[in-house]
Amino acid sequence: MKYFVTGGAGFIGSTMVDKLFEDKDAEVTVFDNFCSGQMTYIDKHLENKKFKLVKGDLLNLPLLKESIKNHDFVYHFAANPDIAKAMVETDLDLRLGVIATYNLVEAMRVNNLNKIVYTSGSGVYGDVGYTETAEDFGPLLPSSMYGASKLGAEGIISAFCHMFEMQAWIFRFANVVGRNQTHGVAYDFIRKLKENPNKLLILGDGTQSKSYVHVDDVIAAVQLVLEKSKNKVNVYNVASGDYITVKEIADIVTKEMGLSNVKYEYSGGDRGWKGDVPIVRFNLDKIHILGWKAKYSSKDSVVFSTREMLGIKNMENSAHILK
Ligand SMILES: NC(=O)c1ccc[n+]([C@@H]2O[C@H](COP(=O)([O-])OP(=O)(O)OC[C@H]3O[C@@H](n4cnc5c(N)ncnc54)[C@H](O)[C@@H]3O)[C@@H](O)[C@H]2O)c1
């Protein structure tokens, strides 16, 4: 099997590349522009003859068409990582989410590739408070450019599937955490506390409540769905099934960093930034019925990933102490 992985130098993409190489016959091409991806996440594969790296941008359609030739399966992870940036660059997600995805499926079409995994997110559901959104929830009214670009990309992929005999697996992830994270709330707190261990600025009022899922759980979910769900377009929510607040994450991070008496300051308001969705609730019946359940709770996922980012070993034990 020859895999083409966009965004394969990023957080989730690089974890998937490692997983794909557990199959000794796998060949993997990573296509990445390194806007947030890191060479250190993939450099262990550089000597492997079955690994190829293309440094390129999905907006470069000729390069994409050339690079994707002779592959069997596409994983599409590349996207704009900075959700709030759309406030000052309103076409960012349109280009890096929608146009980039169109380019990818068009490059697949002209090269007769027909299978794609796409990583969407809860942003497609919009700001619907405590409503538990199932995959058939509607109307879908995103409240950020990022969410809109995820929905737009889902639509384009679905249309290509119906018009050009492709098959897609679309995953709407909760907040994914783990080693190799390139952004996210705990990542941001660690960075800030390393700069100033006495004070922590928390965006919003700290009560934002969401699901956090560990990247290892996410990879297991993708693998199980690929094995068991064979429709033309397969859409699945992936989340841990429970929720924690931003303030609780601040408490975990300060504790894991061994800090005490950190003064929390809040930027105020009920959300972190314009377009942020403060309360996210998933309905997970569809993927649970298929046979996948997250191994780790939101809290465990945040504890583990904080420890991974801090380079602390022995994660299982510490999480049980925290419970
Ligand atoms: N991390 C999460 O919590 C989360 C949640 C839901 C959905 N997702 C989606 O999963 C995917 C992967 O997320 P991640 O957290 O690993 O992000 P990431 O930023 O770590 O990885 C994205 C990768 O894509 C690359 N990239 C971006 N734009 C590109 C372009 N135009 N051309 C080529 N490469 C480009 C970046 O350099 C990076 O390596 C994204 O589509 C993201 O929207 C992530």
C-alpha cells in the first residue's frame, strides 16, 4: 500500500505516519509545507527507502498532481492551525481549507486515486451549547472561518465521491492532544508558564467546557472505522465522551509543572476568541456501536499529553493518582 499524507509533518499526521510504518510493506509520502509541521517529527524515517518527503504547498496544484501519482490511499491532515487568525486574514481558511482540499481531490481524480481520509472537526456543528451533536445534526452553521472551511471541505469531498466514484472517511474530532502537539490550550499554558511561572493568562473566563481525546485513541478510531465502515462517504465523531473546563486544564498543567501559587488572570467573556465555541458536546453512539470507545477520559488525555510535552515518563501511574 502506498500512502500519500498531507500535513504528515504535523501533530496528528506524523503520529499516523509512525502507525502506517508498523506495516512493513507500507510506503509513505509526506506532503507538507512546514508552516506548523516539524522535521523532528518525521526525521526518523528519512533514511527509510519506503519514505518520501515532498516539501510543498497544497495550493501548488501542478506539484500536487505530480507528487500524488502512483499512490493508493490519501490521508488529508494539512490545514490552517491558527483558528483565531481569520480575524485579520479572512480568506486564510478558505485557501488552506477549502481550495487546498479541492486541489487535493482534483489531483486524486486526474491520477485515478479514489480513497481519502479527511480530518474535520466539531467546528462544523457551530455554537449549539449543550446540544449533543450526532453526525446527522443540522442545520450546520459554523461560527468560525475554520469551522466553515471544514464544512466546505467535507462538501467538496462528498461531491467528488458522488461524481467521480471516490470513497471518503470523514472524522469530526474533538480537541486532539498528545506528544508532538503543535498548538492547543495545554500547549499554550506550558509555553506561557515557562516564560512566567508566577502568572497565567487564561483566555475567556475559564469555564469553556470541551472534550479532549488522546492522539493514540484517535489513530485507533480511524483504523477501526476504515476496517468496518464501507459506505461511499463515512462520517464519524471522535471524542472521549466526557468534558473538562479550561480552568481544570490550567490546574493540571500547573500541577504537572510542579508550580504552586500561580495567579490566574482571565481575559474575560465566555469564550477564548471570536469564533471559539465555548461548550462542545458530542453524540458518540455511531462510533460506539461500531466498536470504538476512547481508552482515556478527557482528564487523563490532558494529563498524559501534558506529561508527554514536558518529557515526563510514567504517565499511567500519575493519572491514577490525579483521579
Ligand atoms: N489537533 C486537533 O485538536 C484537531 C481537532 C479537529 C480536527 N483537526 C484537524 O486535524 C488535522 C491535523 O491537525 P494537527 O493538530 O495535526 O495540526 P498541525 O498544524 O500539527 O498539522 C498540520 C500540518 O499541515 C501542514 N500544512 C498546513 N497547511 C499546508 C499546506 N497548504 N500545504 C502543505 N502542508 C500544509 C503543516 O505544516 C502541518 O505539518 C487538521 O486538518 C486539523 O484541522 C485537529
